[in-house]
Amino acid sequence: MTGARGLYGLWAAAALLLACGADDAADPCATGGGPGVICTIVGAGTSTQGGYAGDGGPALEALLSFPQDTLTASDGSLYLLDWNNHRIRKVSGGLIEHVAGRGELGGTLDDPANSDFNHPTGIVFSQDETRLVVAAWHNSKIRTLDLGSLGIVDTCGDGRRAYFGDGGPALTASLDLPASIAWDQERNLLIMDQANQALRRIDAAGNIHTVYGKCVIDAPPPSGPGPCEEGQVPTACPPVDGLASGKYTCGDPALTCGNPCTPAYAGDEGPATEMRIAQPFGQSADPAGRIAFGPDGTLYFADTSNALLRSIDPAGIVHRVAGLPPEGRDIQSGYSGDGGPALEAQLNNPVDLAVGQDGTIYFTDTYNHCVRAIDPQGIIDTVVGQCGVQGDAGDGGLARSALLRRPYGLELVADTLIVSDTGNNRIRSVQLR
């Protein structure tokens, strides 16, 4: 069985079992759900009831506040980013516990002694699973948590929301809303530097480099100098305090280099070093632009504000994977295309993605309130939720009949999808096979 479309036969069988109904059919989640069935595994909240409660007790009775993502350990323990509680929590044996984070808006540049987490959005293990590496989004830092001592150290970022430091130590570099992290095949740490519209890498020596994406300041006045003239090559912004800037401008550097990077769309089928992407930026930005590697080393990412999924192949060439390309500055967002080519479908604010061993790409179509999949032949379909309809119903039934509300995070563990049903303040799972 190959790809997302092959799941539907199993899900039809699951529907038959539910309809035929043994006693357990009244609550399939009590016996593990089964193929195609959706179950809540963490959280008692709803769209109107979030909060912080339950540590030391059953995970199904805990309260969360806009959970963003999960990470499953080799022993089956589940770590989750309780985003608006600024905490990392752990579920093991059906019980939930607090791991790190004081629940305060900590770790800002004005409070350097506060080694806390401020809206964490991304999480990976160290190779031996003794540490968690965390994208501390509003800290504008990458931080590492020792799971033995629970000590937190900075790995990257000086806490300024800026774009400096390429070629030098990661600790003295500046990031702006680092949203997602992943290990590449050489165990270098790749970072989606969301508001800087670029992907950066920390090498084995601890130095940082921009590897994909180009920040060009080309917004119209007064926020920018306007787009470059045809044939005009933007110039690099000058260093500040000895730190190299990652920005480029076609305007007067003295007047424009302090402006944010301009989201844009460009570069498909060319070198990813020159591509332009569009991720949310500014004080009201949403977490976005998460990244994942496929089995062959291809990097996939959500080009969130362009309503696209894109990829960078091992040769460094960027490709559009799903979604309609923008027409000028008009983003082609919406919901369409199930059952057809992903390149002809419409997406609405895709955020997270995971890649199966067979090459199937699963992703959260966040503003469409669903999870969709692209099979190895490039065909897109919905696998969890009803796209375009939001709600919190469906546990114990078929995943495609359930309702989600703004799901952000997604994890694929063996044959199970773990969905951060963010707007419903819950974590839900679907066994695919």
C-alpha cells in the first residue's frame, strides 16, 4: 500500500467495524482506536477552555493552552510544547508532568538572566536523547534542555530580533522568530528563521550560516525602498557591531537596512540560495514555516504566507510541491484540489509537515482546519478533519469525519499521526494502518 490514497480502504474497513459494533465500538479510543480512528490522547480542553492544570494526573484530564507540537521518545514518552503556557510537558504511562518552563514571558533581551522559554514552537532530540533542542520562538533563540539536570543553555541567538552574525559563532548571532529546527544528514542543525525569511545552519564548529533564502528589503515606502528596478542587483547591508548582516536592499542602506525582510515568492527550479519565501513577521505573527527532511535528504518546508509547500533537493534546487503560486502579490489561498495533483490544489496557511518512509507528505493545512497528505505520485487528499469546517467533534470515529480547529503541529511516529489540535487545546492521534 503506497501513499495517502492507500489509506482509504483501511479506513472504510474501520468504518464497517464501527458500524457493526461490538461493545467496544461505543468507545473505540478506550481500546486503542484502530486504523483510521481519531482519539484525543492529551487534554480535556475545548476551543473555549484552555489553561494550565493536571500535572501528576491523567493526561486526558489536563488543561493545555494552544499546544504547538510534540516529540516522541524511543521509549514512547511524548514531549509537548504547551505554547501559551510557555512550558514543556511530558506524557508517560498516561500521566502528564511538567518538564521545563516557568509559565512566564521569560528570556527576553531585557532580562538575560531569565533562562526560560517564551512561546516555544519547535523541538528535536539530541542524538542520544539526553537533551531537547528547542526553538524558543519569542526568545529569538535556540535553547538546549538537559533532561537529566533540567538545566537550560543557549545554543544560538543573542536574543535580539534581528539578522546578524553569519560566518561567526551561533551564540553571538541574531535570529528573528526561529520557528522550526531539524537535523540534516550530517547532523548540522537547520533553522527556519521565520521573520528573516531564510533558512540558517549551525555547523559542527558552532558557527552559523544562511544556506537558503534571500532577505531583500523591497517593500514600498514608507516601510521600504520599493522593489528593485529590472536588472538591479540588491546590495548587502553593512555589518553592525562587527556582525555581518543577512539583508539586502535596493534602497539607501542607511535608510532601509533597519527594516524587516520583505516576504515574497521567487526562485522555483533555481538555486535555493536565491529563493524568496513568505513567512509571517512582526509582533502579531503566527508560528509558521516548519521544516522536515525526507528519506532521501530532500528538505521540505511550509512557505506559509505564500500558501505553498516547497522542497529543496540535495542539489540545492528549490521546487514547488503543493499549492498554486501567487499571482503578483495576490496569494492563491483557499481550499480545493482533493483527489487531484497537489500542484493544482489550494492551501490555506500550511504550517507543519512530516514525511513518511514511502515519500508521502503529511501537513497541517492550518486555516483549513485539517491535515492533508500528498502521495508519492503527487496526488493530494484530506486525511484528518473536514477541510473548511472547524469544530472539536469526532473522537472515536473516522478521522476524515472529525473536526479540528487550527491544527499547527504534526508528528509521524511509525504509522501514527499525532496532531496538535491547537485551537481545541488538545493532542489527538490517528493510527494510519
